[in-house]
Amino acid sequence: MSHPTTTLGQDTTPDQGIALDARGIRFAGGPRLVLCASLFYFRLPREQWRARLAQVRASGYTCVDVYLPWNFHETAPGRWSFEGRRDVAAFLDLAQEEGLYVIARPGPYICSEWDGGALPAWLGLDPQLRVRQHEPRFLDRVTAWFDQALPLLAERQYPANGPVIMVQLENELDFFDCEDRTGYLTALRDQAVRHGITVPLIACSGQGDLEGATGDVPGVVPACNFYPDDDSPHIEPEVRRYAELLAERDLPLLITETNRRHRTLRRLLASGASLIAPYLQSSGWNFGYTPSAGNWGRPGNFMSHGYDFGGYVSSTGTERPEYAEAQLLARVIDTLGPRLALATPTVPHTPFTTDFPTSSSPSALRLDGGGLLLAVPHLGTRTGTGMGTGTGTGAGAGTAVVNGVPVAVAADSCPLMLVDVPLGPWSHEGTLTLSSADLVAAGEGLLVFSSEVPVTVVVGDTRVEIPAPEAGAPGRATAEGLTLVALTPADAVRLRATDRDGTVHLEAPAPVRPAPAPARPAPAPVEVRRARRRVDTTAPERAAGRHELPPTLESLGVYRGRGTYRTTTDLTGVDELLLVGAADIVDLSVAGRARPTIAGFGATRRIDVRDATGSVDIEAVVEIWGHANFDDARLPALRLGALRGLGTLWTVRETTDVSALWSVHGHWAGRPAPLRELGGWSSTRVGVPVTYTREIRSDTAAALHLKGVVEPVRMTLTDGEQPTTAHNAETTRTVHAEDPWIPLPAGTHRISITLPHHPSGGGLRAELLTLDPVTDWTCTAQDDDQLTAFATEATPGQEVRLPLALAPGEEAWLDLGLPPSHDGLLLRPDGTQIRVTGWAGGECVGRVWTGDRPDFSGGDADVLWIPPGWSGLTLLVRGAAGPKAAELRVLRLESAD
């Protein structure tokens, strides 16, 4: 006779606040280990919020973390918006309705590969304002933002009125050169307290510097972000170290960002994490002009319209294989409940060997009430060779020996084995001495495991082997009065209920041996070769005045969008121009001839103009792709808070080689200082710094170009002919290979360059360019609101057929009709040297650049997504100068199903 069916995964309704201590997170309903998925309202259509939240909850995760981007809500100074897709309060309310907790991250800086890291672009217009510092001007602006955002969070705090269980202040401050971390975080904390935030305040460290992230401010809980190599054998000891450091403060290990792979997440869990929040499990989109520019690694990356790093849900909402892995891990966590939530990390003393690659120092948890949870990662692949097969089945399976018992471990897995666990909570007086597979359900007289390979279970002294289960055909055994059941992972995630006799009830029972269903072919892309080209090909421009030197776009009121700079200048006797500080995308035309598109993020560029002479027109269209979301000192426009625009354009009047006659200081060089060529001193002290010094004079503004820079070098500039005195100023800067230029005002300068001695290096050369500025600029502006208004209004047009050839700088506005689609459509422009911006549903969807272009990061950089219900697609297609002619060949429409 079967016992009554027990429904799995029931939750309690909390009625008290959140408490943190060294053993974990305590909710009103008891302690819980929290799985949290990133889900960002600002990267999804509002119509999809509920479905995406429900999808996260169905994955077994119980929490979402969500940034609140300051510049998404303050769209211009003092202009606030919390409506439509910006209605964060409605998003938080939906999260509560779907049974999810929320970790809110209002910044003020968020990173998130978002335009400026969410810091408004106009902050950079105040030269006295210093972002992310304990500085009054910046904190005044933060106060205005927090006055808008924090009341929304305070009104929705757990448990009284909403789902917010933690509020994060700042984001990975340990990456940034903040001069007074304690003062800055104290100011943010005090504002949160003033607004009635009572849930824990946290601050995450991006590279393990807990003090650097929190300033050691009382009341601000350190959290950690880990992004290890998933195949590294050394993850566990690093994570355990932070669990121990935090336990010394009577705090749990909160992992607020990490990789998305559940094999790795299991290793983090076993190493002591109480909160595990893989970043971007549920992907989204960078609409409009919101992507960042210049992210990580090699400078100059653009973030794509698609925002997807391979999480368990794609940008279009498709569930990937990791989604089922999430459900499986969630079942293990639910089954062990408070015993796991209150567990403490340890290095297992259980004898443990494997014949497959595994952790260099495996982790285990001492479960509350006794016993261990042991993580056994198999770091091999399913198709690997040279791995033991042992008792396992399937390619790459191996054998672990735990307490002298050989057990099978599937390749590319990390089973959470139980050792010496009392079975009293499941109404059995015995002990689970060992189980080799995930425990996904337990009840009176019954244990249910999940595995791809045979399962070894030892109850007391009785050892049994459960054959590897098959789909719809569980493996079964009995031991010491217990019924033991093994399910495939696919069946385990569909487990709805169990009976004591081992009968399992699945959400959608499958045949015992189902015939493989034929794969449904994806709908073939539709090639669009006709469009309506607008007769009016020029969007309205706003006059932005005449200026001696090119102003920044932000000073013209363009925070997202583009501007045009025009002037006429005399190029008689000029062979080249020098462009300094241009960002982000510059289409430059000199004397009617388009030059290759520039996307150098402020790197100084030489422009050959030998084909132009006399009085010529110069025009530059400058588009903001996005503001830097990370502080990268290698290029000017990649500094956090850097502004956008044309920069400064100079005519080069003379070029002089100044590589010789540098005096040498360092090693054994004495007095008088030897004179050598730059980098030409020789000694046996390899790697020891040597300083080269000389005076350089120019009657006009100039630029010193260091040719051959590989590693960064330090340069000190002293105005005047003598060493530093009270009457002259000294500045020091680092010169990088990405921009090896030093601007010099007119006058005499003493220049010192320090670099490590490198006898096998190529050596440095130096040249001095004397310059005259190009002046008298007329500017016009087009912000994103203007462009959107033009794109969405009805205008006359005529049908054209693709391919469409465009001259560099020529633009075409195209209107397309779209077929209906349940999940939206992906538009893939096929062409060369074109940039395509799309609008639908009254909003800018995103941008695509085909042909010769910079590096892109994120998701698919070649598509635009048109959400379902967003009607009226309009494209702005612009030809760019490059190695090939600009041409839009065809537009491919794909289903996003």
C-alpha cells in the first residue's frame, strides 16, 4: 500500500526580516541557500517581464538580482522617467507575484556593459566633479538619484511589502581608484539608511579585495564576484578562503556574480556559498544607444545589441541545456533544506581518489545535524580519451574511490555525494553512509537520486548498486528498509511527487523507450529584397552654434545620438592632419573625400591629406556608440566619465626626429650623465628601470610620438628649462602602446621617460610634430529622441530593390513591413561597410555594423531583434568608408522561436 503522495518544492511565507551570520541567510521561514539569476527589466520589453520572471522561478531559482541604471531613469539633467519599460516598481511587484526574492542594485555605478556603467553622460561636463569619489558634487547628484530610486525599494522590502531582500551599494569598487573608499561607502550607506532601507546592504568585490569594495564600513556586508576558468582544478581553495575570512566576521559568503555553468556552481556551493548568483542566466538586449563602449581586454570593444553570455535562457527566451541543470541543483538544495543552508565548509577528511581530472583541493560541507556533502567534480569531457572507465558507463565516465568504495562519476559533472548523514529527518533511524549521486527527493522510507551512471548507496553497512536509469525507467533497490530510486537527470527535473513504494510521478510521463522524435527544422530565413526608401533622406538636425574648437557632444546636449562638425581650413603645404581624442565613431570627409571610419576611442590618429590643398571643407559625423562602462586608462575615451565628440583636429606643420641626445640616469650611469639614443643604454641589469631625459622646445603646440612602445612607460614633463622649482610644474603620466602620444603646449619642456632595461627589445624612437589647431567649427546635433521621432513618423517613400549601394557617408531610410511572429523576429543585414540602426514600436531597437569594424562583445553582433508586437520597422542605413564599397545586399528575417 502506497503512502500519500508528497508534493515537492513547497515554500513558506516569510513574515520576518533577513538575518546574516557565518552559517548563512536566515529568512522568516528558516534558513535558506539562495540561487539567484540576473534578470534586467531594462533589457526586455515590458510585455515579457512576467513570463521571464516565471521562467526563472520554474528553473528552481528563488531570487533575481536587478540593476537600476541611473541614466535609464534620468534621461537628461533633472528629467526623470519611471514609466513604461522604465517602471521598475511594477517589475519588482511582478517578481513578488511570481514568488521571487530580489537583490536590488541601484549603483550609482553598475558596470553591466551598459552605457557609462549607468553614470549619466553629463556628469563629465563639470570638471570639478569626480565620479565614484567621496566628492561633494558627485554625491549631490547621487543624492538626487537615490531620492528617486531608494524609496521605491524601501516600499518593497521583504517581508512587509515586497521581495527586496538585499540592496547593493556601488559595484566592484575594488577595480576603481577611489581615493576615500570609507568616506564614499559611508555616504552611500547613510543615504540608504535615511531612506529606510532595513534589509542588508551589500557591496561586491570584483577581484577579492573586500576592503577595497566596502571601505570596511560598518553596516555594509562584503560580497564576492568570482569568474574562474570552469575547468580550473583550483576553484575550491580560493572560494573557501573567502568563506573563512567572512566567517571570522560572522558573515556568510555571498557570491553576487559568477559563471553560469552549474558544474562550477556546485563547486561554489560545496565551498561554502550561501548565495550563488551567476551573472546573466537570463539574457536580454541592449536597446537603442544603451550599449557600452570599450569593455575589457583589448581596448575598443563595442557591446552588441544582443546581451548574452551563454546563460540558461537566451536573449529571445529559449531555454538552454543549463536550464535543466538549474532545476536539478535546485531539487538537491530543496531536499536537504536547512541542513544544507546552515552547513559550514571544510576540506574533506574522507579518503578520496579519482582516475579522472578533478579539483586540486575538493570541498565538502558539514551539514547541520551531522554528515558531509562532498562535491566530486569530473573535469573531463564526455568525449575525452585516456580516462578510466571504472564502473561508469558512457564516454569519459570515471571512477572515484570514497571511503574505500568505488563509485561511478559521469564526465563533465559534479555529483554532490552524501557521507555519514543521519536519516532521522526522513523518519529512518539509520545513517546514509555514502551516496554517489544527487539526492533529489526524500521521504519516509524513500530516497530518490539522479544520475546518468550507476548509483552506489551505502546505508549503515549495507552497500547496494542501482543500475544506471533510463528515460522513463527508474533504477530501484532496497537497503535497510529503505526504497532507493535512481532517475535520469531529465526525469528528475520533471519529478512531481513520490510514493513510499518508489513510484514516481512526473510532470509529463514519457514512454519507457520513446522513439526519437524527428528534429523540427528551423524555419528558413526570409530574404527581404524590397523596401520603401523615404524621399526625405535627412533627419532634422538641431543647430548647435559656432565654436573655436570642436566641443563635446554632451556640451551640445547630445547624451546619446550623434552630431556633425563642419569647417573650412587652408591645407596649403600640409601633408597630414592629427586627430586627438575622437570618440566613438567618426566619419571624416576632407575636401569631399571620405576617409576610413575611425573608431579608436580617443587614440591619436594621423590622417594623410596630400590629396587636398588650398582652402578645403572638412566635415565629421560623430556617433556615440556608448560611454565607457569600465575605467581603462589606455585610451582617453575609455576612462569612466569620458565625454564624446570629434576631439581636436590639428594641421601638422613639421615633423622632427628627436630620438637622440637623451641623458641617461640609472644603473651605474654617473656624472656627467651619458648621452644616448632613447632606449639605447646597455647594462647587465635587465628589467631595472632606466630614465632618459632631454629638453624639447616648440614655438607652437606640439605632440611627442613615441614609436615602438610595447609595455607601458612612465613619462614626467616639467615646464621650463630647469628641473622642477616653485615656478614650474611637473606632471607624470603613463604612455601606452595603444596611444603613444604626449601633447605639449608651446614652450620648453624637460621630458623624462622611464622604462625597464630590455636589451633584446626593439628600442624606442621619438618624433616631434609641431601643430596648428583647425578652428571655427559649425555644429549640429541629433540626439536619440530626434532620430526616433523622425524614424517613427510617416513620410513619403518609393519602393527600391536590394542590393542598395551607398557612397561613404550617404544615408538611406528604409521602411519595411513585418510578418506576425509569436516570439519576435531577428533581422540580419547582409552587406559590407554599412551601419544599420533600427526602430520599431516607437523605440530604437539597436544597431548593427557589417563589414570592416572593431571588435564586438556580448551576443550575436549581426542581428537586430524586433520584439513581438513592435510594429513598423524603420532602418537607417549609412555607408562607411573602408576597404570595400558600401552595399546593403539583402535583409534576412529569421524566427526568434
